[in-house]
Amino acid sequence: MQELVGDVSLSNGKLQQRLEKLEKEVQRLRRELRAKQRELQAKEEELLTQYYLVSHELKTPLISIRGFASLLQEFHADQLNGEAQEYLQRMIQNVDQMEKLINNLLLISRLHADETDLEPVDMREVVEEAIWEHHFQIREKNATVTVSPVLPTLYCQRNLMITAFSNLIGNALKYSRPTAPPEIQIGYSSEEISHKFWVRDNGIGIAPGDRPRLFRMFSRLGNTRGVSGSGLGLAIVKRIVEAHGGEIWVKSRPGRGSCFYFTIARIEPSRSSTHAKETMNA
Ligand code: ADP
């Protein structure tokens, strides 16, 4: 462009030629970008298929270990001394943690865009159920959760939406400040082409430098000291949101709190194109 504007002596014909050349170049770059995006997507799908297969294989022996450990605990506890019983208990806790991790990997690798599986879902019920999943922690931490008086009914996958809200609320509770009881706000605004939701907390916040890797799989930041997790929660939320044609982003002030925003595309069921569906059975 600068080239065009700078040279005032160019004739109309030459200007036209240059414009056409530039337009062609832009088109070529766009095509290249689309090809690269497709390549990247294919690689990601391949990786997720691998995750699925590995997780699936790991799940069977794990269930078996859990089963035998429970049998030991139930029928042979009297043959074990206190120390052995404690080891067994810890073993079971670790197996449960691993099972959670595997279930999350299975969930993330089964999320696919699909047109068929949407239903009208009352988001108030979704949010209430997600809050209920954390009711022990809410009580234990003396947390308050306020919910927008307006929440829509929209076309989506109910269980996936519960998972998305549950992960965000769970994080708001986990990454709270020891000096301030968690205050969590769940908000909503109706936008022209999407529904916008947010989950705001008054927790420890996220350093600006950490934000680019926040939604990547297995990404845990420097603020997790003493807090358990696998670094999959936000990656799952991102995939759920994207499978519903939306986007997710965060605003945060370290030491003051974070707000996770996400959108869900407004979808007419008849012309829906990007929907979430779990396509494989675990
Ligand atoms: P996990 O909680 O299992 O580590 P997530 O994927 O849910 O994994 O989150 C990734 C990382 O992002 C967390 O380890 C934590 O460092 C940071 N994080 C997530 N939510 C919050 C939050 N509400 N406040 C501060 N940090 C957060």
C-alpha cells in the first residue's frame, strides 16, 4: 500500500496492475494460511486419537487395581496393621486421582463437532448443577456464589455445559486467596451473534506472562503451589466452548482475581453447523 501511495506519478493502468498483483498475493497468503490451519487441525486430531487410545488402554487395568484394593479393604482389613491400612488408603486415593485424569483425557479426546445432538437447555439448571457439584468446598471455604438473574435457554449439550461451568467454578474455589473467602460471580449477557457468560473470582489471579499457555493441555502455572490438579480443566472448557462455536478468554489481576469469559454461538437448530458431541463410547 505504501508503495502505491508513495508513487504519485503512477498512471491509472499501472495502479490497477499493482492493485491486482497485491490482491492475488493476499489471496495466495489466505490459501496458504487455510492449508496450514487444516494441517494443524489434522495433527491435533491425530494427537487426540492417540490420547484416546492410550487412556482407554490404561483404564481397564486401573479399574482392576481399584477393584482388588477395595476387596482388600473390605474383606481383609483385619489382617492388615494400621500402617498397611494407611498405605492401602493412599493407594486408593492415587488410583482415584489417576482415574479422574484418564476420564478427563477421554472426555477431551471424544469432543467433536456434530450437528445432531443439541437440545434446548435451561442454563439456570446447568449453573445450579455445576454449583451443586462443589457444595462441600463452597461450605468449607465459606464461599459466596452469585448468579445472574437472567440466564437463557439455548441449544447446546447439557452435560458438557455443566462440565464447563463446573471446571471454572472449581478453579475459582481452588485458586482462592487464603486471606479472602472466595466470592464467585456467574454472569451473562446476550450479544448479537452469541451468548456471553463469565465466571469471576476474587482469587490469586494470573500473571500476564502465564496467560498464553493457560488453555493448553497439562499446563499448570506458577500459582499452583499446594493445589492439586492435572492442568486439563481449562483445556476441556476451551474444547467444549469451541465445539459450541464459541471462544474463551480471561482477564485477570494478580492478587485481585480473574474473570473467565466464554461465548456460545446462537444456533438455529435447523441450520446448526458446529455442535458438540461425544462420538465414541468410553
Ligand atoms: P488444574 O487446575 O488442574 O491445574 P486447569 O487447566 O483447570 O488445571 O488450570 C490450568 C492452570 O491455570 C492452573 O494450574 C492454574 O495455575 C491456573 N488457573 C486456572 N484457573 C484459575 C483461577 N481461577 N485463578 C488463578 N489461576 C487459575
